[in-house]
Amino acid sequence: MRQAPRPGLVLAASVTGAVLVALDGTVLTVAQPTLQHDLHASVPAVQWTSTGYLLTVAALLVPAGRLGDRYGHRRLFTLGVAGFAAASAGIALAPGIGWVIALRVLQGVAGALLQPATLGLLRTALPAERLPGAIAARTSAIGLAAAAGPLVGGALTTHLGWRAVFLLGIPLAAAAGLLARGPLAVPAAAPEPAAGRAGFDLPGAALLALALACLVHALTALPGTGWSATTLLGLAASAGSGLALLRQERRAARPLLPLDLLRSAAVAPALGILLTASAALFGTLFLATYYLQDALDLSPLRSAVRAAPLALAMVLAAPASATSAKRRGPRGALLLGTSLITGGALLIARLGPGAGAVEVGGCFLLLGAGFGTVMATATVAIVRGAPAAEAGVAGGLQQTVLNIGPALGVALATTIAGRTAPGAALAPGASALAAVAAVGVLLAARLPAEAAQPALTRR
């Protein structure tokens, strides 16, 4: 007999897994210069410790989500945290940069298995009425981890060295694994029927991986190479692979990416809103960081303090938006969130060389409140808008968009900045990114007020 779901343990496992991945991304950024010096590595090689991870995750998120739907999200979650811990330990012991890059790619595989499963566990195990609050708690935890990451990474690197940064993930992974597999474990989901497990769409998985890998590589290379032949070729390869993927999914007996899911009244608009919001936010942050350090002549630490209201607002906005969406539906909350991001970017575009702490902090406060609202509400719309049998694919799509959006925003910001310092292009760059966020406002306005509500009873 299957155990009854334990909502508290399901949420704790999901949050711990999500925090593990979020914290790893932000603590590594601080440790990279020390890692480069210690291993006598080149700058491009160090960049590949992040690029290799990002490419792997982007390429495998949706196939990993489908595997979770097929074999159970708990199983994929457990494999993901175990792989993440093993790769982290290996990186901490790595003798050279080549080993670090290879193990970061392995860590990307584990991260791709883990991330969709954190949402799949919530969708399949929690009662419908608890899902918005659970996703809001997960969003707040991710915001806290992202904010704490640079501080924790800086302290560990300063006092214990860069290797300690990677050891940090091992106890978190152990805790997540115990929550999922221990005596009080999250219950395993019932396996799919044999007919449903037949015929995994390998051609679709390969085409999707190729399309996303080419797109992310082109976007991450754009700041350094500009509109070079390599960048244009990557974008063309991504577009061609995407068209081939659509043809494959139309004729596949069991497609990797169900097109009906993308035609949902909730899922497609919410994915578009997440894409535009994350692009606008991270592109604006990229420009604002240069503005704070170049135009205002602030140190990196003082710049981080000026931007701190963003993380605080994100943490507080997520649960508030969950309450609002539960009462009034997702459209109003998404309209508010996308409008706040648009307004925050426009205000940042107006900052001058004499801007004070209150003025700058207010801009970041709007951005954080908007993104916390959008991330929590759009994620609920995506997960609840998908049948429980496709929760993993829905989670994979949500995570894929959150990987592509920041790369797109930074690429747009650097394109507008051109050969000038990004801080000098603050006004035109932030204005353009506000226009990107405004696309999300339009998408939210077209979202039916009752979107995702019919899916609540499907378990």
C-alpha cells in the first residue's frame, strides 16, 4: 500500500533541492578569481566552468522532466542530489581546471535531473489548495539563497579557500536525500502504465537539446564576441533545430514536448511572462552593476548593499502574491508583477551620476517585488495548468525559461552598450529592457482570469 503524501516533507525536500542549485550558482561567482589563480587557469577556461554547466542544464531539463513523469519524480530527485553531491566533492579535490570543467558538466546533468523534480514532487503530492503557498515558499527560499550566496562564498573563499565553496553543497544534498528517501520519506509516485512508458522520444530529446544548447551558447558568447559568425551560426542552428523539433513532435506517438501543453490557456503565456521578466531583470542588473561601480564609484561590497532591497522584496513578495492569486486568480498578480519590473527598469534608466542610496534602493525594491510576484505566480500557473502526468515536463519548461531569460537579457544589454562601458549605456539599455518587461504586461493582460483553475482537480 502506498504511503499517504506528507505535505510538509514534500515541501522541505523540494525547497532544499532548489536551494542547493540556487546557492551553488551564486557562491561560485565569488570564488572564480581565486580558483583561476590557484589552478593557473586562463580566463576562458574559468568561464567554461559556468558555461559548461549552463549548457548541460539547458539541454537536459525537459528530457529530465519527462523521465520524472515516466519513472517517478522522487527517483529522479534522489539521483540528482546524489550526483550533485558527488560532483561537488570531486570538484573540491580536482587537481586542474580540466577536471573542474568536466565535473561541472556532470554537475549540470545532476542539476537537470534535480530541478524539474522539485516542482514535480509538489504538483503530484500536494493538495491543490496548498500548491500556491508551497511554490511561494520555494521562490522565497531561492531568493534568500541567491542573496546569501555571494556573502557565504566570499567568507568561505577568504578563510578556507575556493574548494570549501563546493563542499558546502554536500550537507545540503545529504539533507535533501534523507528527506526524499529516509524513514519519513516523501512517498514514491505510482509508476506509469507500461503503455505510457513505451517509446521515449529520443529524436525529440536530441533536437531540443541541440536547439537549446546552440541558443544558450550563442547568447552567452555574444557579450565577448559580438555579432560574429560563430554567434550567428549558433542562432541559425538553434532556429533550424527548433523547426525540426516541431515537425518531430507533431508526428511522434508519445512526444517529449506535448504541443497541447503549450496551447494551454495558462502554460504558454506564463512561460512567456517568465522569459520576458527574467530577461528584463537580469539585463537591468547587469547594467546597474556597472553603473554603481563606474558612475557612482562604489566598491563591489557597497554595490551589493545598494542592491540588497531586490532580494528582500523578492522574498516578501512571493508569499503575498500567492495569497492574492489564490483569491483573485493569477492574472491580477502577474499584471502587477510585470508592471513593477517595467517601472523599476524605467526608473533605473533615469538614474544620474548623483543618485542617492534611497533612490537606487527604491528601484531595486520595485524590481525585486515584481520578479518575486512573477516567479511565484507564473510557476503556479505553469505547474497547475499541466496535468499531473506531465508535471515533470512543465517543471522542465519552467526551469528552461529561467535559464534562457537571463542570458537573453544580458545579451540584449551588451548589444545596446556596444563598445562603450555598460554603465554609460544605462539609460538606453534599461529603457529597452523595460520594453521587454512590457511585453510581459501584455501577455498577462491576455491571460484569462480563471487560467489554470480547471487543472486543480486533476491529480
